[in-house]
Amino acid sequence: MGAPIKALQLTEHQKHELEKHYHNGKTHALRKRCQMMLLKHQGRKSSEIADIIGCCEMAVNNWIKRYQSQGIQGLNTKPGRGRKPILDQQNNFEQVKTAVQANRQRLSVARTELEQALEKQFSIFTLQRFLKNTLVITNASENVQGRNRVRQRTNTKSSV
């Protein structure tokens, strides 16, 4: 096992950047990792930081090494983590769209057709979630007039 990491030496710019990401980071994981770096900069032991953050000492040391080698970008979670989607917007959008248009009132029939065509098994909830997510994207990208119009009220009272 290697020598323990004593203290993390940071410049003012690095410290400011870590504090900014600690307070305004996009993900909880990034904020926790920035907190690790700031606590290590204060001179705390890795075991103390692990107790504060709620992880093991080895994880703290691994993140510190990654920060030292890659900087703030090294604290972000790498892409490709997690489960891959069953229905992909780039590959399956048109097939899903045509199947749903053919069976608007019965998604279970559309799901059965899609399962046979795509050779994938998925639930009706997966199809609903996919439709909901793509609907938000397509509505935002299309400039459809009249759908989201707010009815304006006219003042009918006459002043006497």
C-alpha cells in the first residue's frame, strides 16, 4: 500500500473553483467530492473525511489522486455509468412513433408490436416514460402555435 496523502496543496484559484462546485455543483456526487478535496486541504485525515462523507478511506484517497491528476474534471462521474436505456431516441424514435400513431388508444397493442419489431422486452411503463420524455423534447423543438396559448381576458367593466 502506498504512502498516505498528507495534505492537499491548492492554489487560491483551485480552492475557489472547488468551493464554487461544492455549493453549486450539478450533482450530489460532485458536491461531495469537492467537499472531500476542501477537507483534505484543511489537513484532515482521510479516515475523518470518510466518516464525514460516509464512504471508505480508500475511496477518499482514490478521489484525491484522481483530482491531482485530472483536476476538477476528474471529480465528475464519467459517462457510460448506469443502465443503458431499452428504447433509444436516436434508434427507436420513428418505429415507436408509427406504432403509437397506429394504436393511439391501446398502448398495449403498440407495445406488443414494438417488442416483436425491435426484439426487446419492456413494460408498458417503459413505453409511457419514453413517450413522455420524447414528447417534452419534440414539443420544445417544434414551434407549434396555438397549443399553449393562454386565453387573455378583456376588461368588460366600463367605468362610469
